[in-house]
Amino acid sequence: MITPKARFLQRMKAAGFRSVDFLILALFFGYIAFMVAQLSGEVSFEKGILLAILSYYMLRIFYEFTFNRANVPTMATGFFEIKKIAELIKADFKAKNKPDYNVLDCGSGKGQMTRTIARAVPAAQVLGLEMATLPYRQSQFFKKVMGFKNIDYQQQDFFAHDCRNVDAVVIFLNGRMTELLGEKLYNELKMGALVITNEFELKGRWPAPEAITMYTPFKGNLFVYRR
Ligand SMILES: C[S@@+](CC[C@H](N)C(=O)[O-])C[C@H]1O[C@@H](n2cnc3c(N)ncnc32)[C@H](O)[C@@H]1O
């Protein structure tokens, strides 16, 4: 005979709940209880700041595990890595010396990467494809407020995008997704197209990349490929 607990778990699983969601729910209620306890006492300025920082990170974790189902965190590439990537793309733009230079950020998140590239290479057209709603809307908001004319964002799965006219691609995903996307890019990109990945390699049919190690302050790797 099936117990009420087993029936409850079966129903939750059928509704799409994963085991990790129960942990997230427990963490969420623990966080609410902690905040209620903290805020019901006296709250100094320093304590308020600490609670605000904690809340930011807790809400980000909840967001990643609940709404962001792309299985890739929405965290951005580091500041210095973004600068280096923009520098590499600027050099490629100069070397190719063509009027219609297209850059693609596969999974553009909140758009930090796209904005730095668009600023470094104003003559380039930068496209950011992002599936998750919240970072996509944030990127659109920043574009509007900062008045960028050479960036476009689309809420779209990058696997559905035709990459044949792209001159440079930037990627910061997880290992599996990077490899899968690498296959698609190998088939679609024109000869000479530049691909820069953060942390994970394309593998498959791609030749060995030029690896750039960054110490900023943690050790990170950029991989540079040429189709
Ligand atoms: C780690 S963030 C990188 C953000 C930005 N490119 C950067 O380097 O700062 C990866 C982003 O890719 C998005 N993403 C994952 N799979 C995607 C897909 N198939 N199509 C579009 N966006 C996707 C995630 O939602 C996430 O915002």
C-alpha cells in the first residue's frame, strides 16, 4: 500500500519538482525565518548592509534554481576577462577591415559583455541571444538607459539561430553546452570567424585553441579559436 508521504512525493515529481527543489524550498523558508528574527530586533546600519548583501545572494540562488531552467547560471564573465575579450575582438575587427562586422554573444545574460564589446568596437553590430526572461529584460533596460545603437538583444535559444553571417562569437556556458554549441558553430561559421570561450573548450572537430590564462584575481582561462 502506498503511504501518504510517498503519494505526495509522486505528485510533486509529476508536477516537475526535482529533489533539489525541496532543498531550495527548505533553504528559502529558513532564510525567511532568519530575516524575520533579525528584522524584529534593532537593526543597525552595518547590520542592514550585511542583511541586504545576504538577501541579494540568497535571491540570486533562488532565482537560478527556480526560474532559470537553462541549466547555465546567469553569472557574468569577470570584468578583466570581458576587457580582454573586447580587445581581441577589436584587433580582429581591424585585421578584417570590413564594414559589416557582426559579433554574437551566445547567452548574453544581463549584457555586460555585449556592452563592453559595443563600446570598444562602435562600428560592429553586436547581437545578444538570451533565453531567461529576467536577464534578457535587464539587458534591454541597460541598452536603453545607456543609449547603445549597435546592440540588439533577442530572447531566443541560440541553438535556433543561424550563425552564417557572424564574424566573432563569445561564449560563457557550461562544459556540455559549450561542446554542443561548438558543433553547431563548426558547421555554420564562415572560414576565419573568431570564437572566444570562457573557461570551457569547444573540443570536437575544433583545432587546439590559443589559451590565455588570466589572474584577475582568480585563475581563469580564455580559449581563442579560428574557424
Ligand atoms: C554564464 S551566463 C553568461 C553571460 C554573458 N555571456 C557573459 O559572459 O557575461 C550564460 C547565459 O546563457 C543563457 N543561456 C543558456 N542556454 C541558453 C540557450 N540555449 N539560449 C540562449 N541563452 C542561453 C543563460 O540563461 C545565461 O544567462
